Amino acid sequence: MDVKAPVLGPALPALQSQWAVTIQSDPVLLGDIAASVRGPFHVIDPDRFAANLTAFRAALRTAGVDGRIYFGKKANKAGAWLDECARHDGGVDVASAPELVHALAHGVRGRDIVVTGPAKSTDLLWLAARHDCLITIDDLDELERLVAVGVRARILLRVLPPTGPHSRFGLDPRQLDQAIDRCVQVRDALTMDGFSFHLDGYLPHPRAELADRLIDHCLAARERGLAATAIDIGGGFACDYVDSADWQRFQDDYRDDWFHAGKQFGRFYPYHQAPAGAAMLTAILDEVGPRFAATSTRLLCEPGRALLDQAGFTVFPVQGCKPRGDHAVITVGGLSMSVSEQWKGSEFLPDPLLWPVEPRSGDRSVTAFVAGASCLEYDVLTWRKIGFARTPRYGDLIIYPNTAGYQMDKNESRFHQLPLPPKICIHTRDGRHTWSLDAD
């Protein structure tokens, strides 16, 4: 394919687990799945999810702090994660009645579910109370409606963080005082288990600082006869997608012409971060863990992306590759909605991979961006120009690594009446790989 020499930025090869490398190295497996599915699909690894959950629980145990890890369910809809939560003493964070029912159907007990989200419907409050779920209260009206349900409930009061005064979530200081007063009045109708918050960003210190302040709130609430035994520090646990040197080079040398048509972005997820995952929880506990332990306060948290780190990747079949100026456009079966970062006005930056890797006779290297199969100009999976060792052909596959956290299904749609990509679980039996559909 004849294209001029393009302006090509630094590569951003993804950090990948040995599981992912092994699956992608199998000479026939992904091709067999693609032939059966006849479209894009997601490959998931429940064992990695279980390992991530175990690491978070170990961080609490090492710090001598009691608590619970709730999987932020909105990060991925697969049922396999819920099975692992049930098996490994994990909880689930839900924000709707269907999510709650889904978790219950996979064996997660109601007392291991936290119900979040703003202005929850009375039906959801009733269902959550009936199953002894922990319910975060986001406004005073919600508290009154829960009391009126007439089923004893366990609650947390969600606090508006000082660092996010314009957030639409949480109770401001005046509302929080009113809510605590009301909880004292209705102690026979509900149990006020403590407080919760969620912070933007991925730094440990602000979370430790606010948690420390809320421990004081718990102690004051206990003096008024409330249980106040727990603080939920929310989610936002960092993930590390690419090597630090590669990420620094990308940031230092950034140019718009690395992207097709000079596409500009206002922000990117910080694709290299440290500490990440359970190590970030350890960093928080290093600051505030002794106070949690000394005051017999439980720490709750709701990681989503971090529990799904390295737990899956996404595969698209190639449908065409043609020149476009100084580079090429690869069109894949499926839509960019299946790599959700584009639909947040940003870009999923870890390099996509071409499968099979082996060159074929007559192959030449190519630089290309990757687009979806819809009739929309902006249906683009990767605007950044990527260097591929050979020109993709119809029937090849493009792999997006480490997509299980928020990328796979957050914005998926049946646009053009295309089916949603299935999630595929890989199994190893008698030294070979087999696969099955996720039982959602």
C-alpha cells in the first residue's frame, strides 16, 4: 500500500498479563472464536479479577483494618465478576434495581451489597432494605422516603467532599448535620452505619485525609447513640496501563499531528500511575490505617477499574484497509462504542495489536488509524496513527489490550442493529484452550 511517510508519535505498548499474552499467542484460538462470533468480542479472565480482589482484601488484613471491598459493578456488566465476588467474600456496589437483582442472582448476599447513586427510587430503596443491603443516602428527601418504606435499613450518609464543592453528589455540612439529627430521631427504623464519599483523581493522600476527618464524625455520632462503625472511601483506584518512560515520552513530545486529521483532545486518562490498584489502598492505609484500627472503624471501598485490571481484552475483525493521505484507515467490524473512551471525548491510548502477528508474503508495514463500521465520520476507535508491522487484511483481528475496566460495555449500543459483542471466558483443559459465553 503506497502512503507517504507519516508523522508518527512514540509507541505506547500496553502492559499485559501472562494470561493475555498466552491467549493472544495461541495460533488458532482467537481466529476460531471470531469465526463463530462473526463480529467483535470481549475476552475476560475471572481468575485475574479474583486475584485483584484478594490483593485488596490482603491490604486491609495486613494493615489490621476490618472492612469490605465492593466491586463497582458499573465498570463492567459481565456476570463472571459477580460469581468471583460470591466465591471470594467480595461485595458489589450497585446503583439500580436491575444491577441489584443481577448481583443477587449470582449468589452475592444482600448484606454484601452497597446501593449507591443519587436520588434512588422508592422501589429501589424498598428492594435494598428488604435484602439488608447497605444504602448510601445522598439527600434528605431520600432519607425520609427510606424511613417511610417501613423496613429497617442500614445506611451510610454520603458527604459532599470539600475538594468538590460543586459536585451534585453528597450532603453539604448543613444537610449532613440535619441528616445526623434525623438518624438519631429514627434509630428504631434504621441503622446509621457511618459515612461515605467519592473523590475525583487518583491520589492516596486526599482520601486518607478525608477519611481521617470522617473518623471524627463517626466518634461524635457514636456519642449520640448511632452505630457509625464504617467509612466508605469510594472508588477511583488507579490502574497502570503503560510503562512510565513511554508515558512520559508521549506527554513531553505530544503533537496534534500524531492523530488523524489533527484530532485534538482536552484530556487523557493518566495511563501510567503509581501506586495503583491494591498498592494504592496500602498507601492510604499507611496514612490512616492505625486510626481505623484504634477506633474500631471499618474501611469500605468500591474499586471498579482496579479490580478489572488485566482481566480482559477486546477483539475486532478487520474489514478493510485503504490509504488516507500520508497514512491508512483500518475499518473493523463493530463500533467505537465498544471502546468507550472515545465517547467520553478522549482516546484509549495503549497500542492496539494486529493478529496474527506473523508476516505473510508481500506484506509491508503500514501506519494507520482505526475506525468502526458505521456510517458516522466520528466512529473512530483510535485517532492516533499506529505503526503496524504489516498491512492488515480482511479477516485479520485488531486487539485492544486491558479493556475490561470501563471500556468494554459502558457505552455499547445496537446502532445499525448490530448485536452487542459477547463476552468470552477462556478455559484450559487437558493442555488446550476452550471457551464459553459469559453467563450474564
